Amino acid sequence: MNESKTIPSVTIHTWPNMAIPEMEIQNILTFLAYKTNKPVTFRWYTEDEGYCENSISVRIATSEGGLWKASKTDTVRLGGKTYVLFEEQVTLDIGIDVPEEKRILDDDFLTLAYVDHNRIIVPIELTAADNQEGTALLAYVIERAIDLLDFSMTEKLLEQREKLSQQFCEAFARGVQRRINEREEELRDSQHKADQAYYTILDFEQRKPVIQKELKYLKKLEQIRRPRLFRKQAHALIELQASGQYSHIETSDDGSITATTTPITIKYDGWQFPLGRYDINIDPKGEITIEALEPPTDADNPHPHVGTDGRPCLGNIAADIPKMLGSMRIAEALQVLYEFLCGYNPDGPYERISHFDPTGQYYDEDENPCENCGESCSPYCVFECSENEGQYSCDDCYEQRSDYCFQDCSYNENFSRFKPCEDCSDEGSRHCYLDCQYNEKWLLRCPCDSCEFEECCDECPYFKKLQNLKEVAKNANAR
């Protein structure tokens, strides 16, 4: 008794617009598996699908996703019989490159399928409609393809493996580079955090004794219902207000203090600069901000030593104010801040005192007119500006030794001040003689000056340019 032949597996992957019943497709593909003794897989076609030498792939091109151009195929003729296709059964331009003998054609040379080694690819979407024509044509294609299948794919598989290997290597290299960048960024960030932590620890250790001392002092105050210090401070604040320095002093529920000065006048260099009143705010953390209630019209800052954000530059009293506030000597701190507002230090103010003169007549010898000038250190500044007076020279110019300096600057005509050859690493090279834009006419460096040959020859790399330069000079003299 003969043993029955085992039929290899048939795997069908369905998709939304596959209308032919799966059982009918199963029957057609079972015949293919039986005849070839190879497993068969069936699904939609994709361009990037590779090869597998141990199975057969049957692929149907589909119009889902709009990947390929679709055209209507009304009929297919086989052996004189006409098969009328439905509107959904379109032909897709998938562009498979196989020899003519590996194509399955109808009577009118319409391509019904491509056989690419062990792949059967159908460009007509036969499965898009449940009709006898689609089933019959699919069965015809499968039957005809059996003799065209080729499982000798060593070269194709090697090509496929090489391609995948190359893609993997490139993807791996990109992944490694991305990881390197991420780790370098992480390292820089961690280093920055470590540095910050170091300085935070250092600052904490320096401030720790002061904080502990202040904390101990404040806890003692907390235990006293109405400490003598508070009564003393209240009395001092009343006296400060009565002295005429402050018109109003008040505290808020959060512990902040706001004090409004009487009109401030700075006396400096024999002049008086009326600045008006200021609000001084001290928050619970001891941070100080100062606001001008009558902002000056010609200045950007509220005060020569107060920034636009209201934070003062306290100079030599910067260390004393926190100590006063920490020990609750509020009146003493306000006294010092009032004196600070009435004073002026010409060394490094936020804004020069001349900007706070309402008459505009004060001349500040220390003021530098170039400080905020947009033309500072430009060619105009160096050679033409009346305010310069020798303060800036070519060595300060931001165009020094730039293309503008060598080509356009009227103060460096014919390289009278600066030559591009100075410190040039290409001086005397082929680039210098043939390509350098500054030595285009050999006015700076000429290869003929040190040439050992008495006569020129065609083999000289500079001969052609020399003839051109002579021709240009000849034409110029003729004019």
C-alpha cells in the first residue's frame, strides 16, 4: 500500500479589501504546495520583501495606501476566452524587473504575473472582488508559474544578506553615534551638576556657622513675648522717620518691609543731582529691591548704582547689610541704604551720573562716549569719529585682517597697512600663485621672481597665467 504524500503548509494573510473567500484561495495554493513540495505564503505585495529559498511567496499588489499608480483593466483574454474584470480589480504599476520569459501574459500581452525566482507577484488586484473571473485568473497564474519557479538563489540571497548587513551596519553606526552624543551630553551635564554641587557644598560650609548662629539667636527671640530688641527697633524706626530721611515705613504680614524715602539728592563734583523718592523693599529672605517713584527721564536705570531690575550694587556695604538684617537691626540697615542712595561712586556704576542731570549741562570727564556706541571699533570709529581722539587704532578694529580689510577698506588701499601674506601658511605655494584672491595679479608674490629657468616653457604650471597677465597689461597700455 502506497503512503499518502504530505502536503506542505499554506499560510494566508488577509487584508481589508480581499474579497475572494479565503477557502477558495486555500484550494488554489494547496495545489501549488502539492506540485512543488514547498510551503506557500500568501499576502499583499511590498517592494522591500526579500527572498527565502525554502518556501514560495504569492503576492497580490493592492491599491491600499496609494503606493503605486493604478490603471483600469476591463478585460483579460486567455485562449480566446474573455474575462471581464470588476471596477475594483485594477492594474498597479509596480515595476518588477524580470526577464520576459519570467512573465505570465494574456493573449494581448497584458502582464498577469511576474515570477521572480520563488516569488509569484500579481500586479492586478484580482482579490478585490469576489467573482469567478478573479478566481479563475489566479488559478491560471499559479498553474503557469509552477514551471517558471527557480529555487537556485545563492546569488540573490548573498545580495540580500549583503544589503541587510550594510543597512544594519549603517543603522548600528548611527545608533552608536547617537548614543555617543547622548552619553557625552550626559557626561557634560553630570560634570556641570558635580561642579555646581561642589560649589554648593563649599558655599554651604562657609555660610553654615553664620546661619546656625542666626538661627540660635532667632529661637531665643521667639521665646520672648515682646523682646527688648523689637521695642528698640520700633523706637529706632520712629526716630528714623522723624529725622526726615523716610516719609513712610511699614511691615507686611509675610515679614517684608517697605520704606519710602524723602526726595534724594546726590552731591558730586560740586553739582547737585535731584533724583526724587524711592521705595526700598526688604523681603523675608533679606533680598533688597529699590524702585524710583519719580523715574529719571534721561536715564535707563532708576539710580546710578541700581539695575533696571531694581537690584542695587551695594559695593563696600554688601557684606554689612546682610549682617544687620540677620540680627534684626532694620533701622540701621535703612539708615545705611539711605546714605547709599545719596552717594555716587564713579568706579563702575550701572549708569554715569551725567544721565541724571535734568539740565543736561554736567560734563562727566570719566564718561566714555564709545561705551554703548554701535560703531565702536569699526573703521569709521578708528579713522573718522571725532570722539575717538586716538583711543582706538587699526589694532582694535573688528575688521582687522578680514576680507573687508584686504578688499574694501579705503584705509588699507594697496595693502598699505596690512598685507594678507603676513603669517599666511600658503605663501609661495601653488594656491598662492594660482588661486589666492589677494594675489590674483601676482602683485604680492610672483613665482617668476625666483625662477631658475631663463625662458618660460609650456610645462610650467604658471606659464598660462603669466601670458594672460602680460596680455592684460598690454591692453591696458594700449588704452
